Amino acid sequence: MGQYRLPRLNDQLRDEISQLILRGEVKDPRVSTFLTINRVEVSSDLSYAKIFVSSFLSDGQVENGVAGLNSAAGFLQSTIAKKMRIRKFPKFQFHVDKGMKEGFKMVQKLNELEKESHDSEQSE
């Protein structure tokens, strides 16, 4: 497969899945429009695509949303496969990505430490 083809396919799948979720075409009530598709990793033989989902919703809601996306994977695959010209279409596997939420918490902690440091310098 070409050097740039796989990253382009990853980006295109991410955009297509995001649009379907945003337009509310996934009818599963567990799937919220607040879910974000962070990245897609398609295997080199195009058999599987790992799709990483995150959100600022509670962890339980995100896990329920991912379960809903996994149950709607067949619908998403068929809908997107009709739009794309690809020899073999990958099977979708949705996973929870906690990296964005953990990064946000880390930034909040760093900001609090910086504020405490700044406040202690002013009081001296």
C-alpha cells in the first residue's frame, strides 16, 4: 500500500464516522452527538479499523456510547462503504480513548499549581 494511502484512509474514515454521528444517523440511543472520534488506525491489510472515541461526558456514558457504536458498526461500515471506492473495507472496532480527558485533567492540575506558586510569591 502506498506510503500516504493509509493515513489518508484513516483521516477519511474519521471524518465520515464523525459526520454520521453528528447528523444523528446512528439511531442507537446510547450514541451521543457529544462523542468525538479522535483517531482511526486501519491495519495494513485493511481487515480491521480501530476507532478511538472520547468525550467530556462521564466515563460510564462514554463506555455506553462505545457499546452503542460497536452494535451499530455494521450500519456504519455499509453506509461508508457505499461512499468510498476501496477494494476491501475494514471491520470497525470502537474503543474508549481516555487520553484526551486525562490530558485535560493534567493541564488543570498544572494551572492550579502555577496559581498556587504565583500566590505564594506575591504574599512574600
